[in-house]
Amino acid sequence: MGNQLKAGVLEKIDLSRDMEDDEIKELILEQIQFISKDNYIPINKKDTLANQIFNSIRKLDILQPLVEDDSISEIMVNGPNDIFIERNGKVSKTDIYFSDIDKLEDIAQRIVSKVNRMVNESSPIVDARLEDGSRVNIVLPPIALNGPFITIRKFPNQPYSIDKLISIGAITIEAALLLEQLVRARYNIFISGGTGSGKTTFLNVLSNYVPGDERVITIEDSAELQIKQIENLVRLEARNANSEGKNEITIKGLIKAALRMRPDRIIVGEVRGAEAIDMLQAMNTGHDGSLSTGHANSPKDLLSRLEVMILQGIDIPLVAIQRQIVSAIDIIVHLARQKDKTRKISEICEVVKEIGDSGPVLNTLFKLEKDELIKCGELVNNEKLNKVGSNVG
């Protein structure tokens, strides 16, 4: 019956214009009423059918209820028959599936088309986002052997606050107060961590400490940050190359463009390649208070990865790169996913303005020990704090 209803609705859709959602819903209800004259359909069944048909035409079909479920943090589609979800840190397989691979491919194309991106056999991997800001990664055959694969990383409707992170034990009050002072005093901060450790969430939390009268430019692969308190906010998003390999807009290019837009601070969602040198140079040329994230297993590992990223874009001696790093970055906040699936701050380090035998020297301020974030050091470079009348001792 569902397919018959959908076919009837599709026949009545006016393809000459972009119909509103309410118009589509009205067509669906009319079609259900028409069919129910000859086939009795209970009221609750009508509602279910109406939602299913609308989701299949305008939304994400069988995935839409999962997207709307606030208790689900991640949706993993491993081909048409295997759909997994993460809820409260635990992954489980659902009992829903696509009837065929064509419907799954249609959903993949629907997602990317809404953000003016493209995915096909010649360009089978793409990052995109949903209307609610959820992050989406799509991989198509021939790369995906039993695909297509769709991974949706959801974000809460209300961004996490520092109070929420304190209440769930992700950070202590003492560490939170220090970070608040450091952001307001315009320290350059990098957030490091592994996949799914909460880097973007914490970057959003720290951005809430930026004074509302500053001009802030955000740069992301797929726009995810939810910055509310900044009026003078410029949001930039990278763009993939088209089918001819042209018109690509990279993070590196956006950073260079941002420097000509008179920013007080630059926030880069994630540094992952040759754009690292441009980010560090921005931090070194009057844009104190900038924030960014990077994949790493530890603060020390982040510094090593930054060195490699910079070498991808410019051939200069390692010691020159290390000088750039220690001059630009003030603080590294490292997040890690714990054995119980919770995400916590595991270390807060200061990048001391000197280079040792093994590279830039780190001063650990806080470290997670036995599930508790312990203060274990004092801030050495407190000049910026002193300038704004704050001190941490």
C-alpha cells in the first residue's frame, strides 16, 4: 500500500516549481483519503503512512526517525541492510533496512545536493551536513565494496555549555575557570584528540568565552559550529572540486582570505594538512585568541603532526617549523574517550616558548589521573593574562 500511495503522490507533484513541504503533506493526505474509501485504514496507521511517505519524498526515508531521535548520537549505514546507531556511547544494530540499494543511493544524492556537493563513481567520497548541522560522510562504490556507506554524526539541538561538561565530569570547575580566562585573554588554543573524542563540541564551548563585541571568522570543511553570542560573525565553508576537478575552495585558501577580512580571531574547525602553516602564521600576525582542533593521540603528538602538516606545504628546516609552533600556540587541550565511552579532558598543556632536544617543550597544567583531572603545574607565560588584569597562580 505504501508504494501505491507514494506513486499516486508523485504523479500529482508539480515538477514545474519547488513545492512547499505543507503542499506535499496535503497531497499525501488527499491520496490516503482517496485510497481509504476502498480500503479501511485505522487513524494511527494513516499518520504512520503519511510520515513514511513524506520522509521518503522529502526527507531521509527510513533514516529520518533516527535523525530526529535526540538520544541517538551517531547513525552508521553499512549498505542497504546493515544500519547501526550509537546511543549513550553504545553501538547497536537496528532492525530497519532499505528495500534496495537504489533507495540508499538516492538518499546519498539527496543529502549532498542540498549543500551543493557531488558524489559519484569518479568522486566517491564526500563530507556534507544535514539541515540541523549534523556531520555526514558518504562513501560510494567502487570504494565502498558493500556500500554505499553513510555515517551521520549528530550534534545536540542545544550546544553543550561548560556547566553541562562540568556536571557530567568532563572537566573540573578549576580547569574550566582557567580556560575561560585564557580565551578572554586571547591565548591561542589548539584542541587535540582522536575521532569522536568531542573536539568540535569543546571548540564550540570555548568559543562561548569570546567577547561578543569581537569580529570572528569561522572556517570549516562542513559548517558545524554553533556560535550564538557573536554578532560580527563570518562563517566560511570549504568547497570540493567539481566533476572537472575545478573550483575547489580549500581551508588553506579560506584562511588566506580571512586574513584580508579584518578578523579579531579566526576559528578553524580542524587543521589537517598544508593549511597548518597559514593558521600558525595567522596566530603569529596579530590574531591572538584564535582556536582550532587537530587529530592526535596526545599534546606531544599534535605538535609532531603539525610539523608533518607544515612540511607538506613548505620546505623549510624543522627547527624553523618548531619556532613557528612555539611562537604561535599557547595552550593545547587534549580530549580522550574513556573505557566507559565518556569523553573527558585528559590533559591541558602550555606550550613553553622554547625548544628542547625532542622539540617544543610542554608544561602540563592539568592531567587526568584515576578518572580525576588534577592540577599539576602553574602557567609560565602569563603576560597576556596580566594585560587584561587577570592572573593565575
